[in-house]
Amino acid sequence: MSEKLALKKTTLQGGKPGPHLLVLGGVHGDEFESMAAIRRLKRTVDASGVRGRLTLVPVVNEGAFIRGERTAEDGLDLARTCPGRPDGSITERVAHEVSSLIRTSDFLIDLHSGGNIMHFYPTVGYTLHPDSEVLDVQRRLAEAFNLPIIWGTTSQLDGRTLSVARDARIPAIYAEYMGGGICSPDGVDAYTEGCLNVMSELGMIEREQPDNRTVHTVEDDSDQSGLIQVNYQSPVDGYFNPTVKLTQSVVPGDVLGEVTDPMGETVEEIVSVQTGIVLCLRVFNRVLKGDSLGAVLVLE
């Protein structure tokens, strides 16, 4: 029989009625900005001034965090395993618990980053929910979160916290901020401010909204939009040397980087097939065949 699992969380119950906002971090064990921001929220939010309830889970995937990696020891990606099962492997049980918690909420924020291997330009996203009322709320929350990129993507991808929220008709947003194996102080600041902005938008706290930082808003309902792992995959095992930078404009034919075999005898150029800006880029140079090397955000 599998050991009973419980997520470590903090619940701040406000003094007045209001919505239940759930904020998740550490769905992957190497995404540190989310964890630090949620710890800061726990220290700084005064429950007595909150309308409603704020639930904070800084490290959803403790097994992965202990390993300092994206996944726990069973190798399953938690963001592909929801809603999980209570009697499964460690990741399946975590997926079951976090899915159950999501269903108790009214709104969800799921914070991510590029982890150990990627830099991801600051982005807030949501699924293009088939229910227009839910979608309108998600757009409003993403705007309030206030990052440079707003990205709406297909609602058809399963296994995620956002798909659990989708099925329960709970408005949900997620965010990405840098990564690369470190905790960006700017990312912690932006995530903390973003969550407070959303709380204000939902009427949970009194707070003046900051100036709008959004540069690009893109909605893409194509198959697998938002699935970074399928973009620009390495053709061989080897060493990836990027030749572009985040937010750099590219067109079809531009070289994003090159992969060489360990001896440097074979060089494979990675060529853009899209027009847009570099949204994320691999910074961990060792690559295996099939690893994603980055993604281009198509602006039109």
C-alpha cells in the first residue's frame, strides 16, 4: 500500500468573505523563483486584511526538489501526470493531491521557470478555455499579473494543473520567469508583485495596480501550442551552442544555434522555421537527441 501523502501548505484565512485563491510553486523541483516568491507571500500578506482565503504551496513536488531536478525518482513529469492516483508512484500521488486541492479553489496561479536547463523570458499564460466566461476571467488575471508576455494557448493539453482547473471551470493562469539553475531575484520580485496584483484584481486586498508592463499579447489555439518540449529538438547527442538571445527577432532560415557531437566532428545547425521572437532558450549545454533547445513566439 502506498504511503499517505500530504502537501505542505499554508492557508491564510481572511477576516471577511471572498474567493479562495490557490498559488502553487515547485511543480518541478528545479524552479526556484516560484518557491521563494510564495515564501515571501507567506511572510508579507496580512491575513486580517484579506477578503477570502489564500492557500500557498511553495514546493508541490518535494521529491523532485530534494533531487534538485525536474522530476522525482520515478522520472514522471508532474505537469503531465495530473490528476494522478492515490495509490500510484510518488509523482502520481502528488498529482492526485494537488488536483484535489485545485478543485477546492476558486482561482489558481501556478508559477514556473525554465528550471536547470532553460532561460524563459517572463511570460504569463492561460489556456484558451472553451467557456468564454472562464476565458475572460483568465485574460483579466493574466493582464493583472503584469509580465512582458501574455500567451494564451490551446486548452486541449491534458495532465497539467491547468487541465484540472479547466475541467473544473476554475479560472487559472501560469507564469514562467528565467531559470537556468538559479533563483532570479527579479523573478521573485515579479512573482510576488504579480500574485498581489491578482489578489487586488479579485478584490481580496486593497492595492494600487502598477503601470502596465505588457509588451506582447499572443493567443495561439494551434495543436500543441504551449508545449515547449516539441520545439527545435536536438538532432543528436552533444553540445548546444546558442547563437541568439532571448527576445531576439528571427525569421525562417535564421540560425538559432548549433549542436556538435562530443568530438566536434559533426555540426548540426538549428534553423528557425518561424517568424517571431526567441521566447526561451536552452542554457544547459549538454543535450541528448530530442531535447528541446528553445522556442520562438510567433507574434502574428
